[in-house]
Amino acid sequence: MADFLKATDDLGREINIPFPPKRIISTVPSTTEFLFDLGIGDRVISRTKFCKYPADKIAKLPNIGGPKDLYFDKIRLLDPDLILANEEENSRIQIEELAKEFPVYVCKVRNYDEALQNILNTGKIVGAEPKSHEIANKIHARFNQLPINSNSCSVLYLVWKDPYMAVGKDTFINSMIEKCGFRNAIEDIDSRYPKLSKEEIIDLNPDLIFLSSEPFPFTKKHIQDIQNLLPNTKIELVDGEMFSWFESHLLKAGTYFNDLNQKINS
């Protein structure tokens, strides 16, 4: 008879998980990478179409669709004993349907502290607690080395074009902006991803504008459009993964943020 672990996910749902789970599906690219970094990649049985890392190890895994467009038939054939999902990245309707058939653990991560806690929680439910503590401790140590910016420049972080969409306060990206020592130019605490007209961007008049590489792939060709609105504002293309991937990818983010700080302040 299989052993089971009773866990409560970040939505307050109690889940009985076969322990340790041997057939794990991740519905989020950052989580897929994290499972391999935990050393349990041999138990990962699929990938999403947006998964990137580790490229050589996920290439042959079955594709179960995108985080918001999962292929139910493929998931049923794979017969997972644990599905890992995220409250923001996945479709609530799809996750609720999957939860009727499989153990589904949903995390909710809106800031740095919650990200570290999620790393530990995930490590516990997959049977890789020591490695999850090691990863969390390394992330914490690297982020503690980030310089403190006393000038606290305001940053408008754009994630979409046509219409322009920015990052609001109640987001993990906002937490990363603050960890960098900057201040979010969006003050509205109720709107997580506000749509902005060109006039509203001008009125905000931020010190900096970050153009993210995801979900909209901003490139150098988009800089001039915004520079025309705000000729005196410094505009930077930034790696969206560093600001939005909330698990082991944070091991790389500390160094990236330090380099970004030096570039902006030079």
C-alpha cells in the first residue's frame, strides 16, 4: 500500500499525495526547471510548450500544451500522481477540472518571501527537502549581497504592447523591482497589470522604463517608440525570466540584478 502525504496548497485545498510522487507533471516552465535542479528530473514526465530548461533533458518529454491551454487527453494518458500548478500562470477552470482526477498542488507567489517558502513547500511534497533548503539558502545569500539604492528611482515595467500593460504592486515582479532597490511607478494597489495609454505613460514620467522579454518580446526596435514619449527617460531591455521566474531561476537573478544596477548607475 502506497504512503500518502497530506498537504495544504496555497489556495487552502487539502491534497493527498502519493509519497514520494514518482510521476510528476509541472504546468509551469519555471517549475519544470526547478524540479530538475532539485535532482528529481527522472520523475518529471512531461513539459509545457514554453519550457526551456534544461533544454537537453526536456527535449524528449511529451508536450502537454501551454500553462493556460493544457492538453487533458495527454495528461490522462500520462497518469500523473502529482500535478504542480500556479494560481497566476494556469487557468483556474482547467486546474479545477484536473483536480477532480489527480492530486493538484497550486502555489500562489506574489513576493520574494513567498517565493522562498514555495521552494521549501515544493521540496517537501516531492521528497527533496534537503536540496530545496540548499537552493533557498543560496538564493537568500545572493540577494542579501545586492546593493541598496538610496535614490530609489521609479520604474515603469512594461509586459505588453498594443495596448501597453505594466506591472502593478501585487505581483512577484514588483517584489523583484523593490529587491533591485527601485520603486514601482504604478502606485495603484488594486490593479495588478494595468493597461496604459501613451498619455498615461507620459503623465507617470518614470525615471526608468524596463521593457521585458516576456510575455511580450520587447526588443531594441520598440525602444524608440517609447523614447519619443519620454525623451529624458532611460529605457532598458530586461530579461523577464529574471523578474518573473520564482523558483531556482532566482539563483541567477541575484547576479543579473547586480549587473543591471551597475549598468543603470554607471
